[in-house]
Amino acid sequence: MAAASSKRKGLIVDSLIEAFEPLMKADPDAFRTKFRKMAADPFAFYRGSACLFYADMASLKDKYADDRTSKIWIHGDLHAENFGTYMNSEGILVFDVNDFDEAYVGHFSWDLRRFLASLALMGWQKALPDDDVRELSATYLNAYMEQVGHYVEQPRDHAYALRLDNTHGAIHDVLRAARMATRVDLLDAVTEVVDYDRRLRRSGTTRELSKTERKKVQAAYKRYLTSIPAAKREHHEVFYDVKDVVGKKGFGIGSAGLPAYNILIEGYNQALENDVLLTMKQGNIAAASRVVRDKDVDAFFEHEGHRTVVSQRALQVHTDSFLGHTTVDGVGFVVAEMSPYQADLDWGDITEPAEMAPVLDSLGRATAKIHCVSDDDSEESLVDFSTEHAIAESIGDDRLAFVEDLVDFGLGYAVKARKDHLLFVDAFRSGAFDLVSAT
């Protein structure tokens, strides 16, 4: 027993170091903060350790993976808290999957397994009996399969989305909260007016750029503009004019150590309320890419920023019209709008199974959509077959067996994640991560 725990602890430490060593060296303070947050509870640990999950997937025999279903665009880090709102390029407020930093090509069931394990962890934290978690997991999977079936019958239907006019309960509340946000409120929070013009606020989380770095960022910004699809490009004369730039580093569980910049641009006109905020963040290596052995996939991407953007367009309908990519010193970055209309689903007040079930039905359908429908401007050619047919054929007629298999996995992996969390905390406390150990 002790030997097994020691071996597992070694895998946890090795997986995290392999995934993050360059970033740990570049910004040990950020990763110390990341690891402190991961130590808080099993769910936080699970969120921050996708690399460990895929290390386990590498040795898992996946009966639902074949030549096609092992090569589908996946989110890569699908868990219960990676859903929220965004304003799509058609001007419609949508509730959907978000955060595509780990998106890649892989087994479609990996997304489902990762989500179900997160649901089981959440159920444990809410003290739900296993039978309730099983039923809720089945609700999610049945909705997923039903929506995949819809795309099999209606392959050209890209209109399905969770919107203000077709949702209720917790998801509708998130959409309404996002609708109440305004660009002016966001601008007032992160900018100030100086000499009749806006500039980005300077704070403890921002830094001034040297002339050399600012020149590099401005050159990267010009390269980024060429990555915006023609159909989503604005043609107002002043729209993309840069007004201010600051450096910024993320200290969240997912973005620790990744260099980033905030960019303020003019927008539709010179009225101050129309200024637009952009983020330019370095892309990181997708966790799934460490276990996918496909030379065509690996060679397809120019850099991690390109990989993230191509993947998001393949997974999300009507993506952010600002979404694009660039490089700084040859390293890939992702550019997107810092939108005021982003609001995440908060599970804190969704506690009873009866409240959770309709939410999970919607999340199952949203998951099916990312697997089956792409943005009109998606120009990728890696997945050149009908994914909905491939998924439906892989599941086959015995849907009950599919549900039981994945539900068992989710509950079992949640138990493993809870044990892994304790091993991680012990390893961190004892200095196993020497690059981020407190000095």
C-alpha cells in the first residue's frame, strides 16, 4: 500500500513538473500561488492537473475510440466549472463551454470522462450519495447522446444554442446577469480617463513595458490582425488603433506563469465608451497533446497560440470576432476580447439533485455541440468526416452500457482524484517541487 502511494505520488510530481517546468522556472511565485490554490480542495487540484489526467488516459483502454472517434476536436479540460456566457459574433448572448486553452484533437470520450469525474468530485463536496451522482451523470450523458442524434438527423442545424429565449433556472439567471453588464462598467474598472482620453489603469498586477518590449508587442499586434477571418474583420478607419498597452501576468489556476498583455484599442469611433479591451496571452502546451501520438496533428499547428485559436473555432459556433493569434519572440500568443458579457456558472447555490438535473441536461447538449458543430470561419482540415455519425456509431445501440461504463469511470476517478489531492499536498509541503518551494 505504501509502495503504491509512493509510486503514485512520484507520477503526480513528475507529471506536473514535465508539464510546467519552463513556466515554473520563469515565474516560481506564480506557480507557488497556483499550487497553493490547487491544495485547497480535491476539485481545485483536479482543475489544475489535467496533465495527470492525460497521463492516466494514455494507459486506459478506451473501447469507444476507433480511427475516427480518437481524432475528434475536444475541449481537453472539460469540467463542471468550464461553462459560462459569451456574446457571439452574431450579437447573441450564449451559454456554452468556455476556456479553450487545452483544446486539441483526441478521443471524444476523454471530454465526457473528465467532466463526469468533476461532477462526481462536486457531488462528494456537496455530500450527495453515489446513487444521486450516478443519476445526474446519466442525465448529462443521455442529453449528450440525444443531441448527437439530433445532429445525425439534422447535420446542417448549427442554430442550437442556450440563449435567453430558451433557458430557465440557473443557466437563465447567468445569462440575465451577463446581460446586465456593460462595456462602460468594464472600462471604468480597468481604465481611467487622463487628458480626455482613456488609458489602462496601472496596478499591482500590471507592469509598464520598456520601449523595446512595447515595440515587440505592437509588431505582434499587427501580425495578429492578419489572423482575423475576413468575415469578422471591422473596416472602420480607427477601429483597431492601439491606445495603450500594459504587461499583465495571470495568477489563476490555469494561467499561472503565462506572460500576457492588456491592449486598449479605439473601437467603432473616438467616443470613449466604445473603446475595446483585448488580452494577448501566451499559449501553453495542451495536456492532451502529450499523449496523442499523431504526426499530422502535431505538424498542423504553427505554435500554441495558433493551436488554441484553430481549436476554438472548430469547437465553438460564432466565435469572438476578435479571436486571433500572433507571436512574440517566436512564441505563440492568443488574442481575444476582454468581454463584459462573460459570466461563469456558479454551482455554489445549486445544491439539490432536482436543481442540478436540468442544468446537466443543458451541459450535455452543449458538449455534444462542441463535438459536432464548428464555426463558419473554421478552416481546419484535420477532422474531415462527420463527427456526429462517428460518435453515434461508436456508442452503438447499447446506450445503457455506454452510460454505465462512463459513469463508473467518473465515480472511480473522483475517488482517485481525492487520494491524489492528499498525495499532492504532502509532496508540495515536503518540498518535492523544488522550483516553487518557498524560500
